[in-house]
Amino acid sequence: MWEEAWRVFTLGDYNTRVVMAGTGLLGLAAGVVGVFLVLRKRALLSDAVSHATLPGVVLAFWVSIALGMTGRSLPVLLSGAAVTGLLGMGAIVALRRYSPIKDDAALAIVLSVFFGAGIALFGMVQNVEGVHAAGLTDFIYGKTASMLLSDTLAIGAVALGVCGITVALFKEFRLLCFDEAFAAVQGWPVLRLDLLLMGLIVLVTVIGLQAVGLILVVALLIIPPVTARLWTHRLGTMTMLSGLFGMLGAGTGSLVSALFERMPSGALIVLSASGFFFLSLMFGTEGGVVPRLWRRARLRRRIRRQHLLRRVWEMREQTGRRHFHARGLVERHGWLPAIAALELRAARRAGIVRRINDTEWELTPLGEREAARAVRNHRLWELYLITHADVAPSHVDSDADRIEHVLDPEMIRELEELLARERETVPPPSPHRLDAPPDGGGNGR
């Protein structure tokens, strides 16, 4: 068993090399062109087109039998799949453009009608005496292990052609995805570009029938782009990552299917791609769960630290003393003693406060600068809300507290210019202290 596993992983078998090359190129093409399908919000289009290929496969089988052929010619069957796939795509476009039917309804109608017709034709073929149509089921569920070198060469030619067209028209497809109306105003042939993009989807769907089948080929077009989007928002990087994830998913699934007999290759390819998706969902730098939780935790720590610095500054304004007591955070601002002690220890480790004695603390030079910046941003926003948003001074503190933590230098400059205030190195006085006494909720501005 170990010898067989080593032979599979080192690609020692000829058939393994052929299958790996074919499925890898298929995953690459599907990942590259699938990015634009996802960005166009037409993920279900590939599902409808893939199901629309079934009647074409069966009709091509009938035609080849009528012409005296074996009915197993892959180019003939794929040509029939391409014809009905294009017809299904055209039906979707026509329903969207020339009828009041919405996109989701058009996709559902085309999918169900074409797939129903395919199943009906398939049943008719099976009931004809002397006609053996068992091989047609491979186009429904896929049969990667039966791929020949000619199949891999055909997949490679189509896949490289699809990738080449996508790269050549990258900026046009990008404009089509992000601002179709602007592209039309600028004179770009939006309809032709859209039809070309969907034609590429049909090509990838057709060449994927042999590997994963018409039911699962949609996964290769959707899962890699969604996986790549969890790592980046730059379209060029997303396209390259999507192609890479498509290759990795297809290659891994093919290797696993070669290790275990009687395991469906198409399903394993989809499960492998799904594995990369779930890993990216957890750890992707742009949309992963763990990085998002980490960024939220950092934001909460920063907010708590800014609250601490602001309260210390305000206590100094009220008492006139540079030193402050931890109990002041409890008595004046309603903090729990455990919370106050925790925040002071964290601030001490960060070097913004230091202990004077058992009961007193003071700000370090770094803490002075950070506290002045936090108070200044808070009060600038308060002044803006009072002056331009008609917020009552007695209620402005809580409103400003929701936004002050995300103010960047450019926004601060705009606030200063809008309020016609000089650039100050110290925070302005509290704008609502003269109008209303501190509330009893512990904010005390």
C-alpha cells in the first residue's frame, strides 16, 4: 500500500500524470474566468448552463448513431453540449433583456426546462433496443479516471485559450464587472463583452463535463474565486489566486481518487476545493474569521485605551493635578474596580502610564501625547455635531464616542477647516460643559 501511495504522489503512473494535467488545467481555467462570473453576481449562471448541456449530449449521441458512428466520440458529444449550452445562455439573456422576468427566475426556468428535456431524451435513449447509452451517465457525474491523453490535450488547449482571452480583455472585463453603465457611456460594446464572457463560461463548462460532470462543474467555477476573495480585494491578485486554488483543488482531488479505488473523482475534486475554501474562510487575511476577530479585538483594546486616556485627561482638568488615583476612574466615571485595574496594567505595559506609589499614577510623555490626541479628536467631533448637526450639547458626548475612534488625520484636518479653528497642539475645552452639567452615567465631560 505504501509503495502504491508513493507511486501516486510522485506521479509514477502514466494515467495519473494524464489526469493531473487535465484536471489541473481545467481548474486553472475555471478559477480564472470564474472570478468575473462571481463579480457579475451570476454564480448560478454556470449551474444553469451546465444543466443545459445535457440535452445536447444526448442529441449528439442520437445524431452520431444515425450517421453510423459509435456514439462515443467525445468531440461530437462535447460539440452537442456546447450548442445547447450556448442556447441556454442565449435564452437567459433574452429573458432578462426582453421580458419582465427577473434574473433568478430566468435562470431557474432555463435550468429546469433544459435539464428536464435532457432527462427525457436520456430516458428515451435507454429504452431503445440495440443502443447502449451507459457511457452518457459519465457526463452527469463525471469520470476523471477515463480521461485519455487526447482529452487532456483538448482540455489544455481550451483552458489556455480561455486564460489567454481573459488576460487580453482583463481591463474590459474589469470595467464590465464594476461599472457596466459607465462602460456603456464610454462606448464599450457591453453586450458583446457580456456574451463573450458567458461564452467562455460555456467553454469551461463543456470541457469540465468529462472530469466532474455537469452537476459539479459549477463548483469549479465558483469555489476558487470565492476562496481567493477571502485573501485579497485586488482583482489581479484575486484572479491569480483563484486560478491557483482551482489547480490545487483539482489536483488534490485527482490524487486522492487515485489512492482509493471506487471513489468518484469529481466529488473528491469538489471536496478538495471546498477544503481550501473552509481553510480560507477561517484564516483568509481579508475575510477570514480569525483575522476579523483579531482586528475586532485590537479595535476594542484601542477604544478602551482611548477611553482611559480621555478620562485621565479630564480628571486632570478637573483637579489640576498631574497625578491621579485609580479610584477616580471608579468614582467619577463609573468603572468597575477590576476593569480599572486591568486597563491600568495594560496601559503600563504599553508605556503610557506609570505608577508613582501604591495609589497614584501618572501619564508618561508618550501617554501625554496619546491622551492629548484622543481628547482633541473627541472634542473636535463634538464641536462638529453641535455646530452642524444640531445635536444638543447634553447628548453630544455619546454620539461623538461612536465615531471618534476611526478619525484619521485627513478627517481631522477637514473638521478643523470646517470649524475654522486654528491648528492647536492641546485639546480645546469641552464644548458642552458650559451648557449642561455632567450626566450621571459616568461620562462627566
